[in-house]
Amino acid sequence: MILLEMPSIKKMEALAQSMHECISFAQGALRIGGVDQHTKEYARQILLSDKADYYQDPLGIAPLRQRLSLTLSERYGAKISPQQIFIGHGSLGALTSLVLTLLDAGDEVLLPEPTYPVYASLVKLAKGVPVFTPAYELLPSKSDQRSAWAFNLELLKSAITNQTKMVILSNPSNPTGVFLSPNELQELSWICENKGIYLIVDEVYDDYVYEGIFSSSTPYAAHSQFTIRLGSFSKNFGMSGWRVGYAVAHPELIAAVGPVQAASISNPTVISQYAALYALEHREYTDHYAAILKKNRDVMCSFFDSLETSGIVSYGRPSAGFYLFFKTENTDSTALVMDILQRSKVALTPGADYGPSAKQFVRLCFARDPELIAQGIARLQKYFSAKHQLTLFDTQHIAATL
Amino acid sequence: MILLEMPSIKKMEALAQSMHECISFAQGALRIGGVDQHTKEYARQILLSDKADYYQDPLGIAPLRQRLSLTLSERYGAKISPQQIFIGHGSLGALTSLVLTLLDAGDEVLLPEPTYPVYASLVKLAKGVPVFTPAYELLPSKSDQRSAWAFNLELLKSAITNQTKMVILSNPSNPTGVFLSPNELQELSWICENKGIYLIVDEVYDDYVYEGIFSSSTPYAAHSQFTIRLGSFSKNFGMSGWRVGYAVAHPELIAAVGPVQAASISNPTVISQYAALYALEHREYTDHYAAILKKNRDVMCSFFDSLETSGIVSYGRPSAGFYLFFKTENTDSTALVMDILQRSKVALTPGADYGPSAKQFVRLCFARDPELIAQGIARLQKYFSAKHQLTLFDTQHIAATL
């Protein structure tokens, strides 16, 4: 029997939902005005027929795989056929199918940390062994007084051993908000290819890049046996409840994933796939969200810049993604997060889940309506300006229930 | 890396869909006029709000777990709390979460055969070892000339060893259409409880019982550490594309499944759960389907009764479920199934997937519109009356691609 911990993200979100008028910056869902109404209207029309009622292809409905093949081929200048794409129950479901297909019991999977907590759980579910390895550093910025997160390829390279079967990383990174340079990505993909290591690049934040030019793994996935690219509709179109994502991989691997999805999920939910088909043709929705998120990022960073002697040691200005990942004075940030929740009704996520080196950190998701961002900042401002001495007895008691 | 075979059911269904005017009795989907329009209208109303847009509880939305707890408590006269229920991505998704939670690498899982093919694949995905054991027999009926399937508890009992960690069976049975007597179910549940073996009873056909009184494992699941009951909206409401099912189990086990679902699927699709919530309050839809299926069963059995010297050795009249599982003269029925598909454009499923003892058999799903049943019978009538010598060269060639 396997006993996993419920991720703190889910626990904090559940606590937030149970509290009256709590503002949640915990869960990494894009919550800006709900899913676009045109997308839902399209789904409503589909429901007038029986198109979505019955079992479909385990790897996803043909129109969505075809449309994705056109969209991705055009966007990345690489020929990607529908046989190189499969649809999952979210990008997470696609990742589940991949690890269940690829990992043998005892296989080691390298997780460059800070890392998205769920990867380690998924590796354990597939009877693999998660190996955390530091790869992102919060360094003083060269250009100004502020700190910035940096990816360190040498650290990651030095952690690869003969036992490494797979590397999973999110790029742009959840939680740090940085991404690999074109050269770093090329070198990493090349190393993995040469050593026969599967490299799964989770690019669900690919449309939320605020500075710099993001380099996608898609062209590598198009020609590789080992590089796999994950994509999402949850993050790009705010459809987290709909559960549609996809993976780009070698057609032989996808052929092996087919019976795995047939056995484990039968097929991704059909009505959701039709909604995704519509959304995919309306990139303007994502552009709209991205513009709001960039402003949210700026506002939130200005607020963090203004904080002094607040118990926050430093933070890294994210150049992409949904999150601010900041360092606190607490050796374990869980008590701090619980204290903030209690006193200010703002939900954040403690760092411990993101890897052994991340305990001192806290994640804040700014993919929210700007109004909520402003209200949340006002509450946090009040909290930090009061310079609370944490009442450790109380918070440890509550933290123990987290 | 794990390499599973795509189930023949999926392959035959895909072949059928690709052929012009093929009649498919292959896949076990209830296809009678589509999902009820009121259920879909309810889902359409939900889509006017943002209720279904975002992540929800990994174990299912609270209103559905609550409503199921009331419905099941009332139906089975046992108090079942929402904490004893979780929602899965179909009953299959619920089963996936259970085997991933419960099985350690190398654990043996007993599969009474003929068995639903996907169970063995799922056990392999969780790095367990599927152990097929004969448990259903096609015997001459006592009352008339016809044969009937019978469940043999002694056979199953004698296969249980110290290595057995789990038993998975469908009851009513897919593919044989029989179910355990109240005493057999009680004894099996008691044996498993005493030996600390998990007994997963897949009751997705519970509403399709044509003769006799079906005894559910739900009351055992309500009080047991080890008995688990699966239920479905796919079979009971024709919603196979919507992917909603559930399990009733011990609250501690469900607490362990929570983080497993959080890690692997995040949550079941939300809009589907709302549709299920509506369907659950409209059992009359299922009653409507069940009445049609009973007639279909009778018509199909009359047709099989009329077949003589046709290459069909015998069949068992099903007292429940969606299927007729009949014995052929072929040692491997795959060639026969392919010949029928080619000559008559009727898709059936070969027996080999249902267990080592089932190769000689063929499964026919009669959960279809009565018109389609009549047309299919006409085609099969023509096929069998022509008493084809199978052109083995052709069919083996095609069978090899299956």
C-alpha cells in the first residue's frame, strides 16, 4: 500500500474555501473571470448532439489531435503529426500515463528543485524513486539590488547518474518563474538523448512569459526518442476543472501509451476535448490573460520591493509563470503560512513540498483577478507592517494539521 | 517500460467505426438514443456559471458524494457516509486509483475468469501480478436443453493462496451475465475479510438484472476494511464519454486514495460530476434502458436458440448485464470474429482477452437500439446460414493485425 501526503496546495486551498471571505493565492489555477463564455457556448452546442456521450479513442478525439498537430507545427516550425500527440486528463493525466508506461519498479527520476510537488508523488505511484536535486538558485541580481532565480545546468548535469531513468522539470518553472536558455535546453536534451534518459518538459506556463524569449522543447520532442513535451488547457485557457492536456512524444511511445490510457481512464472526458478544440483556435483568450498576469506580476513585485524588515529575506522576480517564490526567515515556512491565513485570511503555500531545499520559502500564485490581487496585497501589507511575533504554539498546532 | 496490448474491444470498435455501415456489438457501451436530454440540459445550465471551470476536491464534488451517500444508504439499508465514497474518472478510473493505492510491486491479484480484460492490464500498471483462475462454467441447464453460465465459488476459493493480495470481479459478470447468490457473496466477502484480502466488486451492471434478485456488496463495503464496491454512470445512464463512476470503501482507504487522485488526475472532470448528480436523481432513465435491454436479451437469445450446426457450440442465457458470451468450434475465436466482420459487417469481440480459458468464446454486447439489434441479427442469420468454411488464410492475416 502506498501512503502519499495530500499536497499542501490542495490542503491550503481546501482551508481557504472553508473560510469566509478568504483570498486564496494558494492553488495554481488561472482564475480570471472564468472560462471564456464562447468556449462554453460551443460545448453547450455539442451537448445538443450525442457527440460527447460515448467512449472515444483512448488517446483523444481525432479532431483535437489533428488541430493540435497543425497548431504546434505552425508555432514551432517543426512537422508534428497527430501520431506524435496524445490527449490526457489534464497535462497531469498525460504525465501519469507516461510515468506508468515508462517506469519500472525502482527506476530513479531526477527532480530539479524547487520542483512542482506532484512529480514526486507520481513517481512513487509508478513505484519509481524520486531523486531531488538542487538546480534553481536565488542569487543577487547583477543589475540592481534585487534577487533573481537562476537555473543552474551544471548542478543538474552533475546529478545525473547511470541510475537516472528520467528527468521531469517544469519550464517555465513552477514555482520559481525562470526558464532555460535555448542553449541550456539544447544541451540538456542532447545529454538525455545520448544517455537514453527520458526528459519530460512540462511547459504548461509557456504562454505566460513576461521578459525574454522562451524556448520550447517541442522541436526536440518532434525528433527525439526521449524528449517529451507537456501542454495544458488548464493554465492556457483557465480550464482546470475541465481536465484536458496533452503530450508531444515519439509515435512509438504514444502507441505504447494508448493501451495504458485504455486500461486506466478509457479515454479523456469527451465534452472537455471539444471545449479544448474550440479554445485552441482562440489564442486571443490566452493573450488577454497573459496581459493581465504581467500587470499582476508587476504590482505584486512592487509590493514585495516595498517590504523591509518583514521576515521576508528575498524574492525572485519571475520572468514567466503564475508564481512568486520568496524566502522567509523561518526555517520551515509552514507556521508562517498558517499565521498569515489565520490573521489575514490570505492563503499561500509553504515551501516544504517543493523539495528539501525549499522549506524556508513560500509560494504565492498571482493568476487572479486584479481586484483580488489588490485586496490581497492590502491584507498582506497590514500583516507585515504589524511585524507579528509568530505565536508559535498556535501556529504549530495548526501547522500540524496541515 | 510496460508494454500492454490494446484491448480487443477497443481494436474491434475502432475497426467498426472505420467501416461504412458496420453494426458494432463490440464495445460495452450502452447506446440507446444517447444520454437523456434533461441530464444534458442540466449540464448546459451549469455551463452558464463558472461552477465547473476550476479544480475541485480530488475525491469528487461534495454534492455528488452527499447525494450518493443518501441514495446508496436508502437503497441498501446501510448507513454510508460521504467519507465512504469517492468519485473516479469512470468506475475504471476509481479502480485505477484503488490498485495504485493498494498494490505493492509483485502483489498477486486473483481474476476469476472469464474476466473483464482491463483488470489484468491495470494490475500490471500497478506492478502487480494478475493471476487468472477459472470460476465461471458453461454447464448444461437443468431445466431445458440449453446451457447456462454458473459461478463456482469452490473453484475461486481453492485458488486463494497466501500470496493473494486482492480479488477483482465484476458482478453481475462481464462477460458471462451471471451473478453470485447472496450466500456466495457473503462467504466470499467473509473469506477475504478474514484473510486480509481486498475484494473489489465491480457492480456497474447492477441495474440490469433480468431474472433473480441481485445481491450487492454495498452493505459489506459499508462495514468492511477489505470489501470495495464500484459503481458507474457510464453503464447505468449511458454516459460512457462523460467518465464518472465511484467506489464505496472504508473511510481510511478513501483518505489514502485522496492524495493518489490529487497526484494522478487532480480531480474527476467537474461538468461530468454535475451531469451525474442530475442523472442520479432520475433512476427512471435506467429503468427505461433496462426494459429495452431485457427485450434485446430475449430477442438475441431466441436467435441463438434457432442456430444449429452453425459453428456455435453453446451459449449461456444471461440473467443480467449487457452481454452474450458464446462458445464456438474455433480453438481461437479471433479468426471467426474477423470473418464475421469482413463478410457481415457485424463487430464482435474475440474471447482470448477474457482469460486463458476463454479463447474459444465470443462476446456480443446487446446494449443497443432494438432496431440495430434486429439488423444485426439479420446479418448474423445470413452469415451462419451460409455455413461458411472460414478462409483461414485471409482471416489469419487480418487477425494478426488485431
